[in-house]
Amino acid sequence: MVEKIKTLYEDKSINISQEVKMVLDIANKLRGTYKAEDYQDVIIPMIIIRRFECALEETKDKVVERFKKDNETPDKILKRISGFDFYNTSEFDLKKLEESPDTIAKDFDFYLKSFSQNIRTILFDLDFFDQIKKLDNANKLLLIIKDFARLDLSPKTVDPIRMGYIFEDVLRRYSENVNAGDHYTPREVVRCLVNVLLAEGSEDIYEPGKIIKVGDFACGTGGMISTTYDFIHRHNNSAKIYMYGQEILDKSYAVCVANMLIKGQDSRNIQQKNTLKYDAFPDDEFRFVIMNPPFGTPWSGDKAETGTSDFVKNDAYPDDEGKPVKGKKMGRFTHKVGKDGPEMTMTPTSGDAQLLFMQHALYKLNKKNGRAAIITNGSPLFSGGTSSGESQIRRWLLENDLVEAIIGFPDQLFYNTGISIYAFILSYNKRPERQGKVQFINATSFYQKMRKSMGNKRNELSDEHIKKITELYASFEENEYSKIFPNEEFMYQEFSVYQPMQRNYQISEERIQNIIDSNVLSNYYDPDKLEELGLLDPIPAKEKKELDKFQLHEPLFEELIKILRSNIDDTVYKEPKLFENKLFSLFKDFNLYPEEKTEKAGINKTKKYLKDKISFALSKIDKTAVIQTKRDGSAEIDKSTKDTELIPMSEEPSKYFEREVKPFVPDYIPVFEENLTGRNMSIKTGAEFPFTRYFYEYQAPEKSDVLINEFKEVSKELTSLMKEFDV
């Protein structure tokens, strides 16, 4: 598809400069009453009102006439008469409102409340009714209404595509600041991702009358799906493109609904629902999903929306009351651990829901040919240990061959963050050359400086940068900016590496003091915890039980230390059995566990404690000591020497150990401790995408003589400057 789909740039043939200039001129009249960043509170709702008013102009009288005859006329009938999914039953319009300046605030309020419920909801969500009084008190309401009444936004002169450009351009101008950036993705980034999505695997979008569903389940104001719509429409203007979205924030949702109505879309396809709790479109699958989920949004804990955790942890469907149905899993977040392991609900750390949104996107894609572009920060690439939810989600993505590419964008590209951003390109229809592989595209140096910063945004992608990124993706070749790896490169096995148990044993003051200072016997007696528990008033039953245990053990522990100190000597034992026998003789008939049912049971438990805990606490690693063995003759491992090695599944473990471990630990004992059965499941296979590692270039430090010369020059300059200030 590289030959067929060329890079799509901003459509320069659609000139919206006149309309946008008029809107900006009106906005400037708000100066003094509003701060510049708050102009949008008036301008965006007024554009919506004027567009809807212009659209209804031809059928308005018929709607008003029908409503006068029967003010209980069903909503569906009024919409059918208006010819749109909205209507207004008032005789007022912005032009007529000018005729009654003394009652303009009251009349304007009545006019707005005469819109259909869906439009009233938008205006309420935008808090626009609160602005009417503010504008009226500042004597600016009539002025703003007069100016907007002269703005021609009729569908006859401004088609939906052009209107969408006007609306999004104005929205962009008033959203490009630190606070609004949460729900606005730079347009050039969206265009870049749409180019990549359409660069291959999209042949079917050219079919006449093709039905194409595009989804964004963290849609903000709808800019990403709108851009996707515009680009596909330019390829195939006969295609029936339907946009769907979910958004939780009131104002963002309201603007998005207005945006869809302005474009002639069905506003019911935009739902104000929490994506982590609800699938708003359970019967729909999508050809394309494009999303910029919020970074660092908690899905569990005090800061998460109530109920979200229950839905996610149980991967639950909602019941008729919107509550999670436990026991029946939806399948969004539940996948097999490995290809043949048990199913597990895979959740990332509670403070960041990005990988939950990504799983939802894949859940909603058409499983035959669905494609997605998901923007993330660096966290989803590498956060979490081997068995963590993040690691297992990445493992699932790779084992199911869903990742086509990861693109690294430059920093300072977004309005509300200066950090580097990445995009996952996901697909259910990889072309043959891509199957079993992941492409990394390093576009971190692809940017041009902006003439004026906007929040944290100081860089932007040019058309040439977008073209370059698209070509790097579509050509699927390795070069300076593109690396291609087998999926196994990013999956790894976590091996535990031990040394044989070789220790010497001695009763010395140093080792006894180590027992006390290091609290190695804290499960038996912990003086700090004892003091802490003693301060609780009242004390819960569980803590009271622990307090009683420590109080019972305190004198026995002190007696144990006393006996050890009275038997200090210089003898070093290199064979554990001899030292154990010495301990048994010192503590013959000593009972550390008087709480046991019988004296004999307490003494037997004491002997085990002496062997397993006290003996080990009085030992040190000694490579000249006897290697302790199991019954089968194999070496006993020393758990205190445990280290871990993460070995890529693309490499043979034995070769890795020979190269990376043996030169430093000749007697290493590798153990792969994964267990995917039973209650004590232990996951030791994980995945990560260490993107920057593969593009890192070593830069040698400056030579010392160069640095010395630079230092001398600076020193001379300082000396010269200081002389100028001498009195």
C-alpha cells in the first residue's frame, strides 16, 4: 500500500481564514471581562449556537408552527420536521434578539432553552447559561449576539467538512494551553498517526459505499476521530464513515457532541461513560481505533472514580443498574498467561490506566482487520517487574502478535507535558513481512521549533516529518531511524541465580550482635514492633495476639542471647552438622515456645529453630567451607546469594550464562522458578520494550587536556572581571 496511499497533509484547499478571523475579532471584544484563556467559555458555545441556528433556518418556521399547535408534539416528529437531530421551538433567533436590548438576557435564555434536549444538555455541560448574566452585567451580551448574527455558518455555504475545520481551528486556538491539553492532541500528531494507520492494511477503505467505523474511547473533544474521518473521506467520498467516542469530562463531552452534530453525525454515538467501567457500544466492532488515553489516571484507590476498581478487577459486565456483575468476565482484561497457561485478569499499577485503555481498544477492534494507534508516555513500554500486570499485558500483546510498531516522538510536542511520547501501532491484520516482528521508529529528532511556545509545546512536526515517519513505517526496512526485531527479543525469562551453600559458623560477639541489630529473628521477637504495639489503645484483636506473643518471647530471647554470649570462642566450624550439635548441647531442654501444647512439642520446635534460623544467623559465606548437599547429592543453594538475570527468549540461556555470569560467579546455579499451576502460581516470563536502549549512541567524554584548557580560559576571564570591581 505504500504506492497507493501517499502522505496526507493538511488540506490547504479549504480556506477558513475569513470565518476564523471574524470569530477571533469577536473574542477580542471579551477583553477586560474575561481572561484570554477563558474566551472559549463564550466563543465555543456561540459557534455551536450559530451553526445550529443557521442549519435550522429553512425549517424553523414549520417547527415553531407545529409546536404552537401542540406543545407536546413528540421529539421525533419535531426532529423530522427540522430535518436534523435537533430543533428549536422559539420564534427568536440571534438577529431577532437584537430588537429587544432591554430584555435580551431573559429572551436569550428563553431562546436557548427552546432548543431540543440534546442541545440544551450541551449548553448546560459547557456552563454557558452562567455566562449570560456575566456578559449582560458587562454590557457585552448584545454586542456578542450582534456579531455572531452576522457570521454565516449555513450548511449551504459552509459544508460539514469545512465547518469541522472552522470549529476545530477555533477549538485548537483556545485549547492550546497547559490546562486544556489534557483533552487536546496536537493536530499534526493526529495527522501523522492517521497517515500510519492508512499506510497499509487499509485497501478496503476504497470500496464504493464502504461502511467504516472509527472509535476513540477517550475522545476528549473529538479531534482525533474527526481528523481520521476527514482523511478517509478524502480518499473515498462515497464511504459511510461513522464516528464513535466515549468521554467522561462534561465540557469535553459537550464539545465533542456538538462537533459530531456539526459534521452531521449521530450524536448518540458519543457517550458520556467511563470507558474503564462500561463498553458503551457492546454490539459494535471498529475498523480503526485512535486514542490518546490520559497519562497517570488511577483506576483503583482513593483517587479513582467510585466503582472503577470493581469493574476492572472483575473484568465485569454492568447490570441494569450499572453495577458490576461478578463471576461472568467480559474478556477485555482477561487473557491467558502464556500460550497454554491459565487465564488471568491483567491490570497495571493502580495509578496508571493507560494499558487498560489499550486492552479496551483491542477488545473493540474488528478481529479480522482492525487497526489502532494508541498514544502513551514511556510507562507502558517498560514499567513493572516480570510478574506485574504491565509485563504480562506486553507479553500477551507479543504472544498474540498484535504490535506492528512503536514510534518514539520528540519531547515538548504536547501542550500539557514536556516528556517524550510514544505511539503503539496495533493490528489484527499484519502483512506477511511483519508477522512475528516489531518495528521501532525513532522519530525523536524529527521536529521544528515553534515561533511561539504554547504551554509545554515548543516543538512541532512539519509535513516533511510526517512524510518521513510514514515512509519509515511503510517501507519496513532497517536504517538509522528504524529497527526491526522478532517478538521474542522483547520477551524474557527471569532466572534466579544462586551459589552453593558454603558457610562457616562461629559464636562470636560480632555475629551475636548481628542477630540483634539486623532483626533476623523478627518473626520470633521484634523489640521495635513490641514498643509500637504497646502504644495502641484500644488494640485490635489481631495486634493484641501479636503483642502477647512478643511479650511472652521477650525474656526467652534475652536468655538465648545471654547463653550465646557466655559461650563465645574462637572456633570456626566449616561443616554445619558439627555446629548444630554444639548448639543443641548448649540449649538442651531449652524451650523457646512455651505456647505450644506440650513441653516436648516446644523443645522440638526449638531444635528446628536453632537449626534453621540461629545456626544460619551465626554463619558467613566461606568458599573454603564444605559444600552442603541435598539427599540426591546436588548442591544445596544459598538463598542469601540470590541474584536474577533477565534473559531474552531470543537467546539460549546456557550461552547467556556462559558469557555473562560464569566469568564472575564460576559456581553459579541457575533456577527457572516459573509455575503456572496450582494456588502458588509463580510467573517468571515477562516482556518490556526498552526503546531508547536500541537507539543509544555512546558519546566519548571530552579529553582531559581540552577540559583543562577550557577551565584555564574561564579562570582568566573571572580574574579579569574581578579586577574591574577592585576599589
